[in-house]
Amino acid sequence: MSAFRLPSFFPTLRRFALIFGVLLAAVGLWTACSISYKFTGTNLNYDLIKTIQIDHLPNRAPYGWAPMEAMFNNQLQDLYANQTRLRLVKRGGDLHLAGEIVSYDQFNKSVSADGFSSQVQLRVTVNIRFENRKANQRWERQFSATAPYDARLQLAQVQEQLVRELLRDISDQIFNATVADW
């Protein structure tokens, strides 16, 4: 009787398993010892700046969608509350945001071969006045966002979803311009 022989690929398989095991242990050790840091993107000195005043931003656009004003004000306040340690105050904040929604309009973005609009663009523009009372910094800017939708759809069918996206985009732009220094 002959002795049992291992297949010829066994040493290669064993070497692979050993290397894989060492790599797996190294990755496990590395993740167990790593430091986790959550970066919110703010560039604030919380020893100096502690409060923010966000005035009610009215809808002054000639054409508009009624719920947009409340959605925008809530979105903006929630963003600062969730992404910073600033305390929201009614008056005298270290940072101060004021402004208004100045335009809400739609226009044809592209035309199909039959000469009719195939895509419509919805645009929201907001005017913001910002003041950092601690750094004696002031500016006024407009922030806009656009979103396309299929021209075969009525605006009422896509309005809520599109407006939420646009307001989130504009709020992020304002946040980045005021406290993130992007």
C-alpha cells in the first residue's frame, strides 16, 4: 500500500491561507486601534462664536409655492442646529442670517425634435445677508439651485420633491458660505 499524498496545489493553498490570515489580522488590529473623528465641515471657534440668529426668510418671489417658505426656514435652522454647536437665538446672535426668497421660476431647458419642450428647469433663488458680529464681517449674496423635470409632467406632480431638493442645495450653499469656509 502506498501512503496518502496531498495534491500538488496544497502548499500554494496553505501559503495563500497564511498570507490571507496575516492580512486579516492586520486589518482587524488596525481598525480596532484607529481613531474615529466626525468632520462636520465647520470652521468655527466655539470659544468666540456661541449663538446664531436666523431671521424668518419670507417668500418675496412674484410666483411661488406656499409651503416653500416654511420648508426653507425649517431646513436652514435644522442644518445649523444639527451641524454646529451654535445656539439659535431670536436677537443679538454672534452670527446673523437675514434675507428672502426672491425668485421661483421655471423655463424650458431643452426642445425635442417636434419643436416642443422636452425638459423644464425649476429654479429657486434666495438673497442672504450675513453678519459675523465677532469678526466684523458682512456680506450679501444670492444663492440659486435648479432641477430639471420632464415636460410631459405637470409641475404639481413633481413640485414638492424638486423644491425639497432645491432648498436642501441652497441651505448647504449658505451653510458652506457662512461657517464652513469651503
